[in-house]
Amino acid sequence: MAKLDFFYEFASTYSYPAAMRIDDLALDYDVEVNWRPFLLGPVFKAQGWETSPFNIYPEKGRYMIRDLERICEADGLPPFRMPKTFPAYSILPARVALCFTGELRAAFSRAVYDAEFAGGADISDTKVIGKILRMLGEDAAKLFEKVNTQPVKDLLRNETEAARKHGIFGAPAFVTADGELFWGNDRLEMAMEWAAKNGV
Amino acid sequence: MAKLDFFYEFASTYSYPAAMRIDDLALDYDVEVNWRPFLLGPVFKAQGWETSPFNIYPEKGRYMIRDLERICEADGLPPFRMPKTFPAYSILPARVALCFTGELRAAFSRAVYDAEFAGGADISDTKVIGKILRMLGEDAAKLFEKVNTQPVKDLLRNETEAARKHGIFGAPAFVTADGELFWGNDRLEMAMEWAAKNGV
């Protein structure tokens, strides 16, 4: 089955609509999606940015919100909401996601995005993430211990490094088995098509 | 008939595929397109950039070329070529375009983009622009005089100012009659749909 790596950042607004539709789309294209959370912070820092470009360039930021309102409406998602702090501090959900595999990682990730961009919640808050974990039937207390262990920290660091090695400079990004890189929710269909045609 | 303002910059890579397909698409949506060339330079300067973000961020620049190669192939355009100087110095073609109206402005603009991104030509070169003008049956010598007159200079300055007033921060950009802004070749269909639904 053809494979597609889905690199996403929990603080990234455009990763949200991609996360909400990628698995349905993958069924249509018969592609297996590998959900790979990473941190954009170090990538942005390497580009000389201390925050999101949507904060650095206010006109771009204002446009982004309007654009996402339209995208959410077109995709049948709840009205788009910006969380109070943007970009969110996303280390906690990223590490939790890496404690899971397969369908559970995807379900957790979608729930985080829903809380953040439909609910306006602060995803660095253990109460917010704890509630999601309980909804999924997971042991929040145990996971909050696990995310502070070195193996989990290293895993996230390695995934962020892997993203950089693929030439990723923003999120979401999609990488096919033959190394082709696609950037942005807008390129999801193109990435799926490429994966289906050129995949193993 | 519903109207859509098409703001484009001759040095802008993503304006190229938009220019090549916008008039065909407009027929499908029954929308009237107003071609409005402007200069991104002053807009970028206001954002603190002295050149294209694709030069400032090399990974983004490399990705952009690959992305446009794929887009050109998907759209049935000739293989994408970067001109030797990027971004091109686009004042000459922008001013010439503003000497024309309607279908002639669109035809001239498409020819400039084709010379630049399919032919790799330098669009600041009067020989390159002169050849295009002769192909269109226009008097190049007369136009090269006209572009240095104050009314034409003012026209381009005003169009660039109009773009900024619409909140435009990149090209291509599309603005509907009710003031809705869409950015990027990726948003052309969405802009057309909006214009057709909400246009006068």
C-alpha cells in the first residue's frame, strides 16, 4: 500500500483542516497515512523567526483568520476560532501524540485540533489535554508522567529533526515514499495523488 | 455580471499560472475579470523585506521551484523556468500593461509571463518586451516613450496603493466586488465562486 508521511504541528492553523480530512481522503486514494507530529519552533528559529509569521506580518495574520473561516465553512467544520495564545505552546500534545501509534494517535490529534481551533482552548493546559485523554479512555496521569521521560523527549526532537532533513519549513507538510515534499493543506490532494502513483 | 479584480505582479511566480488560467475559468463562472498589475516591491518593503521571501528563505525558494514545476505540468504549461534574475525588475512590463485595457492587457500580460517563466527571459529588457509588443501588432517605440510619462507612472503607483488598501501582501490576489480578499493561485476557484455568488 502506498504511504504518505503527514508532518503536522499542533499550533499550526492550516494543519487543522488537513488533519480533519486526511484520513477520509486517504481511503479514496488507497494511501496509508503516517501521522508525524513535530515542532515548528526550531524550524522557524532556523529561519530567524521568534514567533509565527502570522504574528510577524499582521496583514498576513488577519488574512489567515478570514481564510480559515472560509475553509472551515467549506469543509463543514465548526466556526474557526483563534485560541487566546497564538501560536500555542504545543510540546505537551506533541509528546502525548508520540506516546500513541496508529488510529489512536490520529484520534487524539484530531481532538486536540478541535479543542484548539473550534473550542479556542489552550492546548498547553493539562486540564484540556487530560479531558481529551479521558474521552479516549486513556490514563492521563500516567501519560503526563511519561511525556517527561527522556525517550519521549528524544522522540519529538528526532521527529523535528527528521522534518528539517526533508526540507520542511512550514506545516502541514506531506512527504511521499520517494521523498517528494508538498507543503500546505492546499497540496493535500496533489500529495495523495503522487503517493498513490509513485508509492510502493 | 459579477466582477473580480485580479492583482498580479510580473515578477511573481505564482501569478504566472493564475494569469494563464483565469480567463478560461471566468467563462465557466460567468465572471468579468479586471486585470490589475501592481508592484510587490513597496508592499514587501513595508513588511521589512528587501527582496522576495523565496530568496530570504532558501528552503522555501527551492520548494517553490519544485512546486511550480508540478503545477505547470498539471496545468499543461511548458516546463517551468526561473529567469536568471529573480525577482525580475518588473516596472517596464507593469507600466506597459497599464497603457492597455481589456483583452489586450490580458494578452500582453500572458505573453510576458510566458517569456519569463517558460522562456527564462529578462522582462526588464526592452528587447524582450519590444518583441512581445510587435507580436501583438503594437508600436513598441511609442509605448516605450509613453511609459516614462507622469500619468503612466502615477497609474502604477496608484494601483500599488490600491492593492495595499485592500490588505494585499502577496501576489496573485483576488478581490471581489464586496471586498473579499483571496490570496494565491490556490484560491482562484474560491474567489471565482465568491464573486459569482456575491457579485453585482
